[in-house]
Amino acid sequence: MIITDEAKVVLEEMLKENGQDSLQASLQQGCCGTSLYFTFTNKKADDQPVIVNGINVLMEGEAVIKTNTVTLKIDDEGKLIVEDSAQSSGCC
């Protein structure tokens, strides 16, 4: 996973506003297969986050594999987006 410097600033602000300290990467089953999604959370004492550009990222199992092709960045309109270079043009 890559978190650009611009996305880092936005994520830090969002984490602070929500009283959270980590980004959670999880998998969700949908009509077109398994998708990666992100939520904010607080790490627990036994969590071992991966630090990506200074951001705590919690992920387990297949989520680790799915994040290998993901970049969190800011688009031309200043919005945080998830770009996945391995995302297929499947049914959805």
C-alpha cells in the first residue's frame, strides 16, 4: 500500500476529527467478489499495525495481499481516493 504525502495530511486530519489513531483495511464480500474497504479505528494493545507513511494501518490475512496494489491519494478535486492498479473491470 502507498499513502501519498497529500493523502497522509487528509487522513491525519480525519483520524484526529474522529478520535481514532488507525486505518483498518478489511475485506467485504459483494456481488462481484471480495472488495477492500477502509474504516477508522483505535488500535488495541495487542495490535501490530503496519506503518505506511506515518499512518497506522491494521490489516490481517488476505487484506494484506489486497493492499499490495492500492494507493491512497488525493484527486484533482481534493478528495481522498483509493486507486487499485489490480482492480479488474468485472461485473460492477
